Amino acid sequence: MIRDQTLLPALQKKGFQLFCEPEVNTIFFAMNNGHPLFKDNLKLRQALSFAFDRERYIKLFHNNNAILAQSIIPPGLVGYDENYVNPYAIYDLERAKQLLA
């Protein structure tokens, strides 16, 4: 029904309207930092973060209808900072490779 936050043209022609409001929801992936593989390997944890393409994930699994989070606090909740940019939420395979080397 929706593609890239726009109602499909066929539905628009039938008079349907789309109203978008952010949902107070956060989906996140976590690592078990108590596991021996991750516990004392900060560079591995950072590399995995740089290797994860969040924008592609949103496109594939949310049909481009999600806001890229910078923290676990979504817009609309107390504590959300619209100016905060997570330095590890950047897709950068070269940086990930450097950290693994």
C-alpha cells in the first residue's frame, strides 16, 4: 500500500489518503557483551556496528517507512535528542575492516 512513505498511485486515484505519524517504537539489535567473543573485544563490537547497513535494513524490512534511530529513545519520548548523532551508527565497511585488522 505504501512505498517510500507515499501511498501507491492506484490507491490515490481511488481517493485514499495517507496520514503518517511516528510510532513511539524502537527496534534494536544487541550483542551479548558477556560472551567471551565480545566481552573483551571492543574493536570487534565497533566493527560489527560499522558493518551493519541500517538504511538498507529500513528499506528491506520496513519498506523505507521508518526513521533511522540514533539512540534507543525514539522521537516523542522524554530524553529524545534530535541533534544527537551516534558515531557508530554509520555504515562504513572500510572502517569495519580496519578495526578487524
